Amino acid sequence: MASTTGRDRAKADRHSALLAEAARLFAERGFTGVSLEDLGAAVGVSGPAIYRHFANKQALLGAILIGVSERLRDGGRTVIDRTDDAVSRLSQLVAFHVDFALTDADVIRVQDRDLASLGEEDRRTVRRLQREYVEMWIGVLAAVHPERPEQDLRVRAHACFGLINSTPHSIRTGQGSLDQTDVRAILTEMAEAALAV
């Protein structure tokens, strides 16, 4: 029993490592620029060993983008469920999305560049999950700004995502760069100002 548990844990760890390394490599080189051999080498296995975890490279991309879309939707629900005040909900949604952007920058780059490489069913799933997340924001924005029409709020929500999700393209490391605390504060301030929190 213990060996089975150890094997299961090792398989789960390898699965997670594959997702993380695939996101990093896809962000760096693009989906078409990464081979199964590249992915295997990044986690210390042969390319064909990836088939023990994913049907193919496209399924791996689907797992990355569906997984992050589910985390956003579920995290948004958690924020909404733990707060009654609309202004607090909006501020916490901003903080949640800023944290996501700072920790999952690779996935944002993959989504921006490689969404079209998904299979049709996975693409529909990602789009549905993203719509659910956007609708949460619009519901909270409607409570904060009841005088504004829904289309106005929809534009504001998407513009806010664009502002926050720009981090993978705008943050640089090295001498003279800002640390994450400073970047978090800037993004939060700008997003809240854009939403008139």
C-alpha cells in the first residue's frame, strides 16, 4: 500500500511538473516551438513518457489553460462568498487577479499567444469558464455602480483584465527593476482607479 501511495505521489508530482514546465516553455517559445522531447527533458523523462500523463501536446496545453480558467473562476467565487460589501468584494477581486497575474505570468503569455492551438472542445471550455469569471466581476461592478449600463461595466471589466494581465509583457527583472510588492501596489492602485472603487 505504501509503495502504491508513493508511486501515486510521484506520478502526481511529475504531472504538476509537466504542467509548470510546459507553461514556462510555451511562454518562452510558443506552443509550436516546443517538442515533446523538450518537455520531457525539462522534467527529466523521455518525450514519449509524457503520454503516460497526457494524450498529446495539445491535451497538455488544454490542461494548462482549462486549469487556470478554473482557478480564476473558483477563486472569484471564493472572494464573492466571503464578503458581503460590494466595494470590498471589488477590491478583493482586484487583489486576487493581481496576485494571479504576478504568479502565473507564463500562463497569461500562453493564453495570449496559443489559445487558437487548443482543440475545439477545450477552447469552448476555456471560453465558458472565462465568461463565468467575467460575469462575476460584472455582477460586483453592477452593485458598486448601479447607474451604469451592463455594457459599460463589461468594457470596464475587460479593460481592467488587460491592464493587470499586461504584467508578463511589462515587468522586467534585473538592475533597476521593481520588486513584486511595488508592482502589486501599482497594479492595484491603477485597477481600482480604473474601476472607480
